[in-house]
Amino acid sequence: MGMKAGYFFTALILIAGLISCGKDEAVIPPPVSGGGAPSHFPAPVYPISFSRVENEKFELGRKMFYDENLSLDRTISCSSCHKTIAAFSDPGRSTSPGVGGKTGVRNAPALFNLAWKPSMMWDGGVVNLEFQPVAPLTDTNEMHMQIKDVVLRLQENSEYSDLFKSAFGNFEINSQRILQAFARFLSALISGSSAYDNYILGNPNALNSNEKKGLEIFRQNCSACHTEPLFSDFTFRNNGISATASDSGRVRITLLPQDRNKFQVPSLRNVGFSAPYMHDGRFASLDEVINHYSSPQNFSANADEIMPQKELSVQEKEQLKAFLLSLNDYQFVNNPGFANPDY
Ligand code: HEC
Ligand code: HEC
């Protein structure tokens, strides 16, 4: 409830800002989540800002996110693999085709609360949100571009010159500006209005009794790694799924043998939207995930020692699943301010 008031006041301040800037038409700013961070979140690691100029960068980043012209053959945008209605994951696909139908080996993660992540990617290989888009833009399995050619593609479309001018003060299009605008869009993808959040913020009826029981089960078995309120402690762990030859995880970044087959603990917010699951999308459903965690006898060697060692009953599995689904943030996935601006 406090957050709704937050949106309202931010909107008022932004509208006041537009009027005082002498524009005759007050454009309603996009409902980017809130006047900042949800009150029950810790401090972000990437600065969040909803000032007027930062909102212009957000709009530029938003347009680029949906633009297929930023890939070599003009068929793939960021949103080809990160779909708005699925909390910016790629629902139903374990790997996602890029330019020419080529695929990498990893599952496209949902995108939200990135401003709180000390590192991105399943192996933590990117530590700054402003460098993140370089990877998909240049990866031959994804958009297969060079950054200098991204600049040229943006220069082709006159709509961009106005967007760059509003965001940065003049028409110049360069890589630094592109990355800053992407980061402003990505950092604004804040998700903190699920039923669980409503419950934590003081509404005892936001979760039903099954979901509350599920929360208890979750706190006993899962939250050591999937720590509230972001549902990750952002460490790298082995959760007992069997290793594959194609991906050794964190060791690729650190080269430390003890990091072999460890992956970053993902957030579980919006997990009901983002099947399939795990770094390679091996589990098609939450039932499969829960069955994995409930079968300690099947954990692979080197599973983390804080993995749960308990088999759950059929009822407990249902309750745990009900709780996980209460982390779905419908306000987030339906936010028109995050959708493709050209539709
Ligand atoms: C062809 C599919 C594809 C395209 C296109 C794509 N991504 Fe991704 N994205 C992925 C995959 C797969 C990963 C996980 C990669 C890894 O962990 O190594 C990922 C990871 C990310 C992450 C890290 C999320 C996290 O929580 O660690 C961000 C942010 C991101 N992508 C943003 C973008 C942006 C911005 C674009 C467009 C410039 C884009 N992606 C284009 C597939 C794609
Ligand atoms: C020891 C730390 C740890 C514990 C405890 C743990 N997890 Fe995980 N979880 C992980 C890691 C690491 C991954 C990613 C593994 C991978 O992809 O290789 C993961 C992945 C997941 C995923 C997939 C998310 C996605 O976006 O693909 C779900 C769902 C999940 N865990 C649910 C649970 C539940 C439910 C519990 C409790 C029964 C639990 N986890 C306990 C570490 C843990």
C-alpha cells in the first residue's frame, strides 16, 4: 500500500517537473516501479534514480531493448530471449535461438531487481550492470554485432537522435551512452509487489494458510541460499543437480578448482513465470524442481553441505509450491511502462 502512494507521489513530482520545464503537454511518465526501492529491500548496489533525466535514459534503454535492428540480421532483440510477460525470461525454452538460429548452452534468466545483484550471469562473469549488454550484443550465438555497428544502426533511425538528446543533452550516439541507457532501463525493472511482499509489509491475509505453511517449509529448507527478501544471497553453490560436460560454471571465471559446477543462486521471485529451470533449463516444472530438492539420496557428489537433507511429504510439496507461486508479481509483468514502446 505504501508503495502505491510512492508511485503516486513520484508521478506528481515528475509531472510538476515537466510543467516547470515549460512543456505545454505534461507527458505522464512511465510507471517504472515506484519512487525507488521497495521499503523492505536492502540498499541496491547499482544506483536507482527516477529523476526526469534518468527517466529519459530509461525510455531510450527501453526502446533499444525491443529493437531487432540491434542484431546482425535484424531479427533478434533483447526481448526475443527476455519476454516481458514472463518476467523477462524465455518461457518454455531451455536455450534461446539468437542470430541464425544458433543457441548457447544456458537458460535465459528472468530480469528483475538487477540493481541488487553484485554480479550477473549464471557464473557471475559480469560485475557491472553497465557492461552487461556488451555480452549479448556481441555474442555470436545471440545478437552477433560489434559495438561500433550498434552505433551505426542507431544512427539510421531518426527517432533515436531525439531520445539521445533528451537523455544526454545532445544528439551524439556513442557506446558509453548506449550502455548507460540500457543500465537505466535494466535497473528500473524492480519487482517487489507479489502476494509475499504484501504479506511481509503487514497484510496478514495476503497469503492463505497453504502458502503460509509453504513459507515455513521454505524457511527451513531453502532460505539458507535463497535468502529473503531478494530470494538469493548471490553466492555460488552446487545444488546437487548432475554436472554436464558443456558447462562447468563458476570455475570458468575464477579458475579455482573448488568452483567447478557451482552456479549463482538465482532469485525465486516470479519463478512461476520463468520455466524451465536451472542454468540449462533441465527441469520443466516446479514439481520437478521440488522433487529434486526432496530427494537428498539423488544429490550429485559435491552438493553443498547446506542443502536440505529431508524428504518432503506430498502435502508439504504442494504447500511449498503454493508459496513459490505467491512470489509471482503480476503488477511487474503487466507494467505497461516496461513493455515495447512501439506497440
Ligand atoms: C539469444 C538470447 C538472448 C538475447 C538476444 C539476449 N539475452 Fe540476455 N541472457 C541470455 C542468456 C542465455 C543469459 C544467461 C547467460 C549466462 O549466464 O552466461 C542472459 C543473461 C542476461 C542478463 C543477466 C541476468 C542475471 O540475473 O544474471 C542480463 C541483464 C541480460 N541478459 C540482458 C540482456 C540485454 C540487455 C539484451 C539485449 C542487448 C539481452 N540480454 C539479449 C539470453 C539472451
Ligand atoms: C545450497 C544452496 C541452495 C539451497 C539450500 C536451495 N537452493 Fe535452489 N538453487 C541453488 C542454486 C545454486 C541454483 C542454480 C543451480 C543451477 O542452475 O545449476 C538453484 C536453483 C533453484 C531454482 C531454479 C530457478 C531458476 O530460475 O531456474 C529453483 C526453483 C530453486 N532453486 C528452488 C529451491 C527450493 C524450493 C529450495 C528448498 C527446497 C532450494 N531451492 C534450496 C541453491 C540452493
